[in-house]
Amino acid sequence: MKPFRKHVAIAVDGGGMKGIMVTRALSILEDHLGCTSHDLFRLAAGTSTGSVISAGIGVGLSGAGLHRLYCELGATIFRKTWRYYLWPLSRHRYTSRPLEIALKRYVGDMTMADLWAADPPTDVVITTFDLVTNRTRFIKPWKEEYADWKLVQAVMCSAAIPSYFPVVGGRYVDGGVGAYANPCYLAAYEAYVCLGWDPAETTLISLGTGRNPHTTQPGDADRYWAWDWITPLVGAFLQSSDDQQVHLVSQFFDQLDFRRFQVDLQEPIAPDDPTKIPELTSYGDQLGRKILNDEIDPVMDLIPRTASLVL
């Protein structure tokens, strides 16, 4: 693994339970470096499950600790009750109360501003989509607008997957509803424009939560009915959006030491399936090895790094 530069940032994708693979990979990286993620990353950006992990990094939880948290609470948070079996007759499949209780246990009443006032300060950027203003909000500890927000509140907003969890505050849902399910470009922009980090002295680690296999074969689409288009269209939107963020970072921050790591799933894994914890942990081992061996996501090899920084 190439040495990291002076400033090190991390960006973590959304994906529900698939965040397990990221926490496992972080624990492998920590063992290799002999330090915690909190000691390593001064900037952490996350969407949905990525916001849980980024907040954990901000408050000092280790990768191993976060992995235990996911494994212990997965079945509790995604417990199948009447809501699950009667959905879509109910507004959402799960109550968000178990997640909120778990977050408060580890984070307490810490505010976003507390992250910035700590020594050393950590910039934790959390995305959420505001249905009222129809835009993505970037919740940051140094921004006066969000200084008094509870960290738990910010994470709950970002993790409110539509149809899975209830809307927060009557307006906030999962940050992945917008274009930032992969927040790597957001992290690069935050590092350079907001924190003033020199891209030539900055390393950005971007961690994906698994790429689903392609299941459409030639000629399949000719036989699609209207409802058959839902899955491929949603999948195409999400993957295209994720890869677009990688493209933006590579094009506009060409001096940045940008490393995107991703694993290919053998079969699709739902974001609310705690029975897949062993498989997800195994994928996390694979992701961790990729980080240590600098095996970047092949999508980066398809992007020519020719542009200069454009603001």
C-alpha cells in the first residue's frame, strides 16, 4: 500500500447492512497501520449507512467496534414485524427506534459542533435529502446552520431509506435519494474548498458497499413488461450516479491521491438482510485486502485523468 499523504479523508457509500463490509475493511486497515480510523481520518463523509460509519469515526469508534455494532444490531434494527409483512399497506417496513437507541448509546447528546470543537477536530459531512426544499443538504460541524444539530439526528436523517424507515421531521430522507449515494466528490470538494487542504498533500479513500452483478442478458429487455423495468432502471441510476462521482473527482482533482475501492457481489444483497452478515464480513475481508494492495476499482482505469482542477 502506498503511504498516505499529510491529510487523509474517507468517503463511505450508502447500503444499509452492506456497511458491514466497510467496517470490516476499516478494522483490517487499522490493524495494518496500528492506529484507529479516528486517528487517521480528519475528514469523513458518508451517506446513509456511510453516515453511521462516518459519525462513528468522528466520535472515536474503531473499525472493529463498528463491525461488532453492525453484527449485534442488524437483526434488531431490521426485525420483521407486521409492518414488514403488510408493506406497502404500511408507510414503512421498520420502525427507526432501535437504530436511534443504538446511536444514542454510543454518541449520546453530542452535537455536530462538538466534533469541530474536539482536539483534534474532525469534519464529519453527512448527506440528507430535504423533500420540502427538494435538495440535498450537507450537514457539517463547522457550519452555523447545523452546529446545534444532534449528531444522532443528522445520522437518522441520512439513514431514512424511503419505504424502509419513516421520514425524519416530516421532510428528511436518505441522502442517496439525490446524487450522493457515493459522497466521494463531496469529500474532495470539502477537503479543498472548505478545509483548504492542498490536493497534492491529500489522500482520499472512497469505499463502496458492493456492486451488484449484471443480470440482464441480450434480448431480455425485449420481453420486459412495464413492471420489469423497475429493478434495472433503479440499478442503472444508482450505479451510474456512483461512477459519475468517481469520474468527477478524477477529472477535477487530478492532483489528489484518490483511491476508490469496491467489490463485486456474486449475487444481490438487500440492504435490510441481517442473515447475510457472514457473507458481508467475507466481502469486507476482500475489500480490506484491496485497500492494502492498492487494488482500486476498475472503473477508475476507464477514466482518463487529464483535466486540471476546475471550480
